[in-house]
Amino acid sequence: MTALRVPERPVGARILGIGAHRPSRVVTNDEICRRIDSSDEWIRRRSGIVTRRFAGPDETVISMGAEAARKAVAQAGIDVGEIDLVLLGSMSFLEQAPAGAPRIAHLLGTTAAGLDIGAACSGFCHGLALANSLVCSGDARTVVVVGAEKMSDIIDPEDRGSAFLFGDGAGAVVVGPGTTPGIGPVVWGSDGEGHRMIAHNRSWLDVRDTPGPWPTLRMEGQGVFRWATRVVPEIARRALDAAGLEVGDLAAYIPHQANARIIDATAKSLRLAPHTVVARDIVTVGNTSAASIPLAIDELCSRGALPSGGLALLVGFGAGLTYAAQVVELP
């Protein structure tokens, strides 16, 4: 019997390039407080956020994602013809069909496959895990992983519990073959029982059948805080174990930028080494859901805060409830 031919498998996959797009409009806490009963001091103390970016009317999940992807492809030094797949993580893309990823691929100038990932704030880490597996299997040469969000479209500017948290933006990486592994095993899972902790306040069926307000995101802040501070350190340690590493091996800890209190609490629980840089992009760009981790990677690398080849622990978590973590070698 003739055996099936399978692709040649590289030794490993790694991140080849990083790109980001940050909208130009900076929104202060004072501006947010014009619509909610709060203050700059309260928002800083509760979340660590000082400013966030809001996209303009001509900026979309697709256009921002494509711009970040272009920069990642340019940094990777590859031709768009080498791209086999575009993955888009987003919870604010408002069209159920068609998917957004093929449209990003089109804007990049490629007919590569495109697939959307509905894992909310952990979508980027889910996409990175899929890209790693596809490249290591030989089924893809290079994969563009994008996290893009226009959260200002899905929040209620008068909701005191969430209006101050979210921002807009996009980040992307190119994943390709490497002579050594550059992306560690993923540790991921979900807790669907808690899905109402971060959810829209009404469904699109409600809008169709009972005309009323636009569905907007709602969050049980204290419940999410308790869940995240319990789950994140656990899966972070599991990701380190899976990669055969110790906490002291890390050059950076880059969790989803949900809230500065969550970041600080989980960093303390992990007992990070003094030399480990902790990403706090949340301060200036807010919570950008699936875009937050690639934006934070780009910010740290752009200002030279991380060494090339350093190891970074990525942890995504959010609505679903979903989570995913892996260690990566920085380009």
C-alpha cells in the first residue's frame, strides 16, 4: 500500500516578527468620568488605568488588524506569498459572517486561509498555540496571528462597572519555522459555568424580537478578580512546567492586560525574580481584550525593555470563561 505523503516537519516554531496599531485618540479618565459617577483617582486605584485609546470612525477591527499584521510581516522579513494562514482573535468584531480573518488576509495581499477565534481576551494565546501546532506539523509555513479589538463599540459609556476599563487597538505576530523550538506547550481550558461573569446584557435575538438598547458588555468585577487571581498563577506554573522551565528563567511576564490589580496579584503569587519585567501596558492603553498581549509584547520590545531571545510567559484569560498560557522566546 502506498503511504500518504506528509509535509516535512521543522524542529520547532517561533515568533519571527511583531506589529501593533494604536489609535491616535487618547482618552483620559476625566473624559470617561463625564458619563459615569467616578473620578480619575478612583479609576487609577481600582484598575491602574490612566488613559486608553479609542479608534476613530474610519478604524475597524479589520483595518487595525491588517495594519498590525503588515508591521509584523515587515519585521519578520517574509513575503506575503509565504503566509499560509491568518488567525484573528476578537470579541468586538460585530459580523458573525463572513469572518474577519480572510478580509485581513486580502488587505495583506494574500489568498491565505483565514479563521476567526472566539476566545475573547485569551484569543491571542489560543491563536498562538494553533499557529505553533500548524507550523510544527508542517501544515503551514508561516501563520499571522492577530488580536484586534474595537471595544468602544460594545461597551456602555454610562456603565460605571466597565466603561473605564476598555480600549481599542491591534497587535500581531508572524509565526514560522525555527531550528529550535521558540514556543512552548500550551496549557489551556475553559470554565463555561462562569460564562455570565463577562457577557453581553442581552442577545441579538432580544434585539430582533424586542427592539431596545444595543447589547453591551457587562462584567462582575469582584467575581472576575477572584477567578483570575486563582486561575492565572495555576496555569502559569503549569505552562512553565510543560516548557521545563523555572520562574527564574523568565525575562518577562506578559499576562492579559485586564486590570493592574490582577497583574500585580498574580505576579506576586508567582514570586517572579527581580530581573523579570512585568508588562503593565494597561496603564496607557486600557484593557484591549485579545489585542492586549501582542500590544504589550510590542511595547516592551520597542523600548528595548526585553532582550532578544529572552523568555516570556504569556497568559490569556477572560470571557467564556477561557484561558491559555505558554512560554515564548522573543525575537
